[in-house]
Amino acid sequence: MPKHAEITWIAQNGRHTTYERISHVGGDTPEPWSLTIRQAVKLAEAGQRRFFVMRDGVEVKVEALTSRTGARYLKTANDRNEPHELLKLPANPEFEARLAASVLVA
């Protein structure tokens, strides 16, 4: 049975294309978690996770797709082709600070 996971925040990498702009997704239920977009796509495709977002009190499924250029990405079922609903999610400042610190160390 796939684990049901609500995505409540994203981290962006500054890339121009909407397909590649999200680098990480995360949530805080039942405890804080984060995944790279690549990890999230693999889990969704394998059926090990069912991701969703909440919109106006309604659960909206998050799907894994491939762009025309071959980029793997997530989008909501409400989106046409690009992940606009996910891009509306807030950032997680604590995660982004940890990510920036790990890049500086590496």
C-alpha cells in the first residue's frame, strides 16, 4: 500500500524552465520530511508514495511526468502540462538554509 504524503512546501533551484525549477519537495506530516524531485518521482512511479496537495480543502493528486525535453517532474492533476500549482507552494526557509550550508561545505 503506498504511503499517502501531503506536499506542503518546495525548494526551487532558479532554473528557467518550470519543469526543472523545483529541486525538492517536502511536508511535515506525520513528521518533517524532504525528498529531491528525482527521489519523489521514483517513489511515485514505483507506487511507493501517493503525493498530494490540498487546494480549497480538497485533496489534489500529484503525478510524475516527463517533459518534451526529457526532464522528470511532478505536477498536480489540476495542472495542464507544467507544475504551476506546486510552484505556488511556499518555500521552507529552514530547509533552504541547510541546503545552502551543505553546498558551501561540499
